[in-house]
Amino acid sequence: MFNIAKADGRLVVTFPERMDTLACEQHAHRIDEEVSQAQEPVTFDLAGVIYVSSSFLRICLRTAQAAGQDRFAMANVAPEVRKVFKIAGLESCLAIR
């Protein structure tokens, strides 16, 4: 389930199981709006996410750029999703926990 909330001094974004192109199109605008207004660091909580498309990779990069590289992190990243970031060459430039 998609949700944006503030918790522990962070803006935490949770996602549905599949972040395919359609889901990214549905949620990208709200993510961009919330991140641009956020004063706190941003965390993408990927607990339960089993699929990400290239559209989601773009959202992650755009969010990291908007929030600041040191103020963006991803948490609870499943091994199969982490592998996508690694293959795309993004594992080293995005904070993945």
C-alpha cells in the first residue's frame, strides 16, 4: 500500500508490492510534491516490494537529487530488488539499507 508519513524525523514513503510503470505514474507526482516540501530526510521503505521497473529507478534518482544525496535512503530492500539497483549501477550512489 502506498503511503507517505512523517516518522522519527523523516519523511517515510511506503510502496505496494509491485512498483511497475503504471504504479509509478500514479504516485510520482505526489512523491515529487511531498519531497519538494519536506524539511526532513526522506526514506523509501521497500518492505514487501518484490518488483521495481525502470520508472521506479528514475523516481529514486529524482528523489535523491531533490532531497540531497545524504538525505535520502532506502530501507528494507529485498535481495531481488537490490539486485535491480546493482545491475543498473545505482547501488553505490544510493543509500540502500
